[in-house]
Amino acid sequence: MARTKQANKTLGLESSEPALTPPPLPNEATTFTKKPKLASGPGRKKEIPEGLWTKCPKCSAMVFDKELDENLKVCTKCTHHFPIGARERINSLVETCSFEEMNANLESVDVLEFTGVASYKSKLEAYQKSTGLKDAVITGIGLIGTRRVALGVMDFGFLGGSMGSVVGEKLTRLIEAATHKSIPLIIISTSGGARMYEGMFSLMQMAKTCAALAYHAKARLPYISVLTHPTTAGVMASYASVGDLIVAEPGAMIGFAGPRVIKDTTQAELPPGFQTAEFLLDRGLIDTIVPRKDMKQRLGDYLDYLGAGRSAHAQ
Ligand SMILES: [Zn+2]
């Protein structure tokens, strides 16, 4: 209650400011714009309750959380794309109530009994609790417009979107279901790479997912890979980079190794912004950049184009 009241107060002051101030004369314009804003003073900052506003890392504007949620986690001032959870993203893409999740209860097994600073088992439990997810990907079949599509969406919030046996297995089963049902496939990636807590079992997922994709391609079915911030390492080196169409979100960091590792290995100066979606579009690694708000419409258009001549419409 107190938080809502505070938000209204802040918003009210901002919106009433022009009405209280007489319109400036042309030669007074500079003085007027230089006037410090109420919300930017240091004393004022302390009054902003936590969790109600988010500071945009790109334009430094304070964005109202509710506004951010309504705008699919895209900054309303500069269109910076904030991370978005897998469930929220699925809701933004498929028709209401059309998504049927697959293998929702598949969970990782700590086959190596890995222990570092904390055990892998305890990490899994902690992330399952904090995200409400069983692992870093949600898969299922839903409708985009009138087209049935197999959809896999990764979540960076679960152990950095790392690809372990469960991510690999769920995606492989999704791809196989798409092949079996003769429907197109969309995978939306965000990942720090293979999950090293699972050692080589995680690396084997690269080959497994790509083998399944080869059968999907052999059946002449379209696969659209969507790269979101960040998509790196083992995921970028496998299923994320072999789409018939590779789409990225604006400003997404896409690459294999991090810039420091590449610089140390090649001993070369790296061009600015070389791992961004925009840089890679210029050089042909990706096909297009689509803002999050247009993603559903554009994916629908691409599916129509790629599936022209096929009967993939919902029965
Ligand atoms: Zn911004």
C-alpha cells in the first residue's frame, strides 16, 4: 500500500510540473531546462522504494517496473532489451492457452557427484526454488497465428542458461517431435554455454541436438533459431547457429569465447562491438534483427514464407 502511494506521488509531481510552471519565453528556455528535476536529487533517490523502478543499464533512465513488464521488458526510453524469463517469453509468442509443455518434469542427475564451492546438487535445488523451473529450457508445442510450431525457450536465470543433459535431452525430444509431426521448429537461445558440472555429458548434447536437427532438416522442415542476450559457447557452437533462418534480438551479445580469451589467444586488437547482433548482421552470420515487440508477428511471417506449399496449418 505504502509503495503504491509513493509511486503515485512521484508520478503525480512529474506530471503536474508543467501546469505549475508558466511556459518559458524563448530566451529563458536554457534556464528552464537547467532546473534540477525533483526526482534526480540525492535526497529524493532514497525515497524510491526498491523493486518498483529499474535503472536501465543503457540510458540510465529509471523505468517503472510495471511499465517494463507491460513492454515485454524493453526499456520505454531507449528500447534496451532486458532479460526476460522463458515463461514470459512463451506467453508473448504463442496464442493464449495453445501451448502444451513437453517433458516438464525432466530433472538433472548429478552423475559426477560434482562439488566445487557448492555441490551441483545444492545448486540445482537452489535454482529450482528461485526460478520455479526444473532446468534451463521449456519445450512444447503451440500455435503462432494458425501455425503449429515446436517451441523451445531457454532461461538465463537458471544457472546461466547452461546446457546440461536435461536441456540437451528436452530439446532433442522437441526436435524429434517436430520431425515426427512434420511441423516447424523455433528455438530461442540464451546461454553461457555447456554446463561444466556435468563434464563431457554436457558437451555431448551439442552433437545430440545437431543430429536430431539434421533429421528435421532432411524432412525439409524449417528451423528458426532466435539468439537473445547472451548466446555463447557450446550453445552457439551447436543448435543455435544452424537455423535455416537465424534471428537475433537488438544488442544481443553473440559469440563463442569471451573477448578477453580471444584477445589473449589471437594477440590481436578486436574491433569495437564485435560480438553484438548488429556487428554479426553486417558480416552475414545472422540473417536479421527483430525487436522483441515485433517477434511474434515476424516469426509468423517467416513460418508462412518457409512453410509455403506445405500443409502445416493447425488441423
Ligand atoms: Zn533505456
